Amino acid sequence: MTTTSPQSPLVVEESSPPPIAQAGPVAWLRKHLFNTWYNALLTVVLGSILLAAVWGMLNWAFRLAEWAVVPNNLALFMSGLYPSERYYRIWTILGVNVAMGGITWGLLVRNQATLFGRNVLITVAALCAGAIIFPLTRASSPVLIGLLALVLACAWVGKLLGKRQLQLSQFLSAGWFLVYAISLLILAGGDLRNSLIFLVAALALSIWLASVVLKLLANFSVVDTVSHNFFGIWLMRVLWFAGSIALFLPIFGFLNIPLFLKVFTYIVYIAFVSLLVPILAERRTLTTFVLVAVAFGLTFFVLTVIPDTVGGFFGLPPIGTNNWGGLTLTLFLAITGIALCFPIGVLMALGRRSNLPIIKGLSVAYIELIRGVPLISILFMGQVMIPLFLPEGVRPDNIVRAIVGLTLFSSAYLAENVRAGLQAIPRGQFEAAASLGLNNPLTLALIVLPQALKTAIPAIVGQFISLFQDTTLLGIVGLVELLGISNSILANPNYLGDYAEAYLFIALLYWFFCYAMSLGSRRIEQALNTER
């Protein structure tokens, strides 16, 4: 029997209990802010400075500030010099975009069990209460609450449609493009034939009718009959040129293209035909292509001639761009610039990484030249020099020149952001695609570019935010966007000295939209994060 003495190392002395973990705000303050005497002193000093600053801001905001400049000129802040009797157009544009946003919401969350959860209902209730209580929105609270109801209704409809038609989510981009065209038509007014939506609708209807014609011809074996006939092949070639002329004529009339551009277009088309005919040497392919092209061209020609035959379309009363301004013009410039600079930036990034010397050299020259010039210089050059490169009598609108300047500037910076994402893709991705038999275009479109864009999302959205903020420079070139209309309001003798109130209000508007883009980019990153 083995015994141990008190001095034996096998004896385990009674251990003390573990320290009690303290939780709560007091424990957190004691641990992080008051753990030593100098941290406590620093906390007190900085806290006093912060409280004094907050107290001063609140005292100024509620006692000293003259906020009358904001509610008295709210319409100017929102829509500039847009005629007051046409404000219903602004509300209509907002309603169309809100409805499309609700449908998009419903389609994207169609697989969720509950569409309107607790957080959503709390947010909607808070927004309704804020629209009623907040002085700036109190007068328009019924319309704003109606727009919230429209969002919820469209989201519910979008979810139902998404469950029944799973492919509808693929057409969201086309839907938003259609909403943009409708919004532009409502905002500008004028003859419907001169609008972007009419051109898009005519093209879409022409494509659909051409596909119907092709199906009918295939059912009756017309393609096979013509393709095995010598005279039929020559007839197809004649119809190709006839259909092309029928297609070009209405487009030239719609765009009011100068003569030298028409001649240039025909030369390019003839060169295209000479290159394409050897590719379509197989008779059946050539016959099918020509019949579809002729059906499309003739349909588009008829659709553009009918309005003139029946007396034209009656559109909304036109409103010149000189009356556009405020937040409406800022959003229009930012959205258009973002939509245009993104594809140009992607193409420039791909061109800079190209192995073709000419394409790479032109891309590098464009990017480095634009990045070496400040934006304000490009805007002034766009306002002054763009008309010099156009025929006499052709002078683009000031808004068009501003959009061109913003697009050229932002696309150069966006190209570098995309190029950084492309360089982050390992070489093994290209080799794996080559082992599957994919060529370079398919490798870029299906494998490399999606990964590169996902990697570059923070930088791309940062460039979009910068473009939105850069619209403030357009006031220097004569456009009354949000900052420009603010300066015009402050020039009123009744509001002299109210600079802080007006600038703080528009700063909050800019912060809201910039933070919305930042929040959206984080949500997209989380949704596309496949490494969790």
C-alpha cells in the first residue's frame, strides 16, 4: 500500500476560484476607457470636447439656424426651374421607378418564405410616421405613403411572377433600361417619335416580327427551296441590299445624321458585306440570314413610316433642358454617366491587356491622357470643343456635352479598377478554360470577367460615388444641378447669409445617395461571396 506525505508532489493543493467575468456597459467602460489613470483623463477630455461640439451643433440647429430657406425653396432643390404646373411628371417618374424597384425586390427574393418580415414592417411604419411628422414631407405625405404602398404591392406581384416564371429575373436589366427611357420621355416631353423609347420599341417589335416570319418560312420549307436555286441566291443578295437600305433610311431620319456620316455608314456596310459573304458561303445559312435581315428592315421601315402617314403621334408638351435642375438633374446626370462609363471602362481595361499592339496602344493612350487632365478641364473642353468636331449647325445640348465629359473621365479611372481585378485572377483560370476547349472571348465572358468584377466591386462603386459627387462641378459650366440651384437660391436677398443651412441640407442629400450606393455594394459583395 502506497502512502504519500504532505510534501509529496502528487498532492494537489486546493485552487482558487476563477475570476468572475463582468459584463454590461459599466464593465466595458471600465475595461476600455477607464482602465488606467491616463486613459481615464484622456476619455474625460475628449468626451468633454465631443459633448461641447454636439451641444453647439444642437444649439445652432434648434435656436440659431434659419431653416426657412429649405422649405420655402424645396421645389427648387428637387427639380430646379421645372414648371410648377408640370410637377406631376416628376411624381410620375418617381412612381415608375418605385414600381420597378418593387418588382425587382420581389423577383430577387422570390425564394424567401416571408416577403414582409418584422424588420421590413417596422421600417415601413417608421417611414410613414416620418413622412407625416417631418415638416419637409408633411405636405406630400399622402403621395409618399402611396408610393410606399406601391413598392409593397409591386414587390408582392414580383414575387408571385418570379415563382411562376423563373426566367423573368433575367430581364431585369432590360426592364430598368425601359424605365430609364420612359422616365426620359416623361421628363423631356415632345413628339413620341423623337424619343428613345419609340426607337427601342420599334426595334424590339421588328425583331419579334422577323422571328415570326422566319418560323413561318421554315415551316413551309421556303429556305430550303430558295437555297437550292441559283436565281434564288442572287435574289437573296439583292434583297439583302434592299432591306439594308430600307433599314438605314428611317434610322437616318430618326437621328438626323449628316450626309458624310451616311456615306461613311454605307461604306462600312459594304465592307462588312464583303467580309461576311465568305463566312455565309453555305447557301442555306445565307438565305436564312438574308430573309431575317430583310424582314427586320422592312418591318422597322413600316413602323417608322406609319406615324407620318397617319398624322404623327401626340406627345407631352416639350420642356427644354434649360428648365431641368436640382436633384432631378443631378440624378439624371449621375445615372446616365454610370450606365455609360461602365461598359466603356470594361472595354478599355480589356484593351489595355490585349496582345494586339494597336488596340493596347490606343487604350493606354486614352486612359493615361484622361487621367492626366482634371475633370473641370474636360468639362470645359466638352462645352467648347465638341461642337467644333461636328458639322455646321449641329450643336449638342449642354447636358449631352456634360454627360460626354463625365463619361470620358470616369471610364478612364474605372478601366484601371477593372484592370486591377483582371490582374488578380490567377493564370490557372485561363489554363483551366483552355483545357475545356473555350476560346478567348468565352473565357473572358464566362470565367475571367465575372471574377474580376466581383473582386473590383469596392473600387468600382467608389468610382460611381465619385462620379455622383463630381456632378457638383457642372454648375461651373452653366448647369443648375443641386449645388448650382443652391447658389442661385442663396443669391436671393431674402436668404443672404443662410449658407450653412442650404449647404448642410444638400450635404445630407448627397450623403444619403452615396451611402445607399455603398450599402448596396456591401450587400452585393455578401451575396457574391462564395468563400464563406
